[in-house]
Amino acid sequence: MRMFILLAAALSVGATHAADAVVGRTKANAACAVCHGPNGMSMMPNAPHLAGQPAIYLVEQLKNYRSGKRPHEVMGVIAKPLTDAEIEDLAAWYSSLQISVQAP
């Protein structure tokens, strides 16, 4: 019985993360895609790729931009109105994207 409860809890966390990623994708398409690309692969040489970044890193950086702790002219404006929930959703979306690297 205990194993069933643990499995159900793990599945619900996965489902919640997936739902957050869907919401985050909508927000990303509206606010982030111009510079960071529709799938988190940068469209501009001075904007980083976000696809595959750890959620914890993305949350921390967005909160730093929002507070001004990490100053950036554009990102400060973009992050300022974001709620904690929106930041979590964006992080869930970008961290859910899988990337691969091939050596030359």
C-alpha cells in the first residue's frame, strides 16, 4: 500500500510538472520566443539558449532579473511583472525541452 501511495505521488508530480510546462510554453511564446526562440534555442547571438536548462537555475535567474539583483536592460523589463507561478511555469517548460550535443 505504501508503495502505491509513493507511486501515485510521483505520478502526480510528473503530471503537475507537465501541466506547468504547457502553461509555461504559452507564456514563453508570448514573452521569450523573440530572443530565445520558440523552442528555447536562441534566435539572437547575445541571448542564451534556454532549452534543457535546469528549472532551479531558470527560476533563480528570472527572480534575480525581476528583483534587479541581476541587472539587464531587457530582461529586467520582461521579468518585472512575472509572478512566482509564471516563473515556475516558464522554468518547467524550458527544462522539459530535450537537447542533444554531437562532437564534430
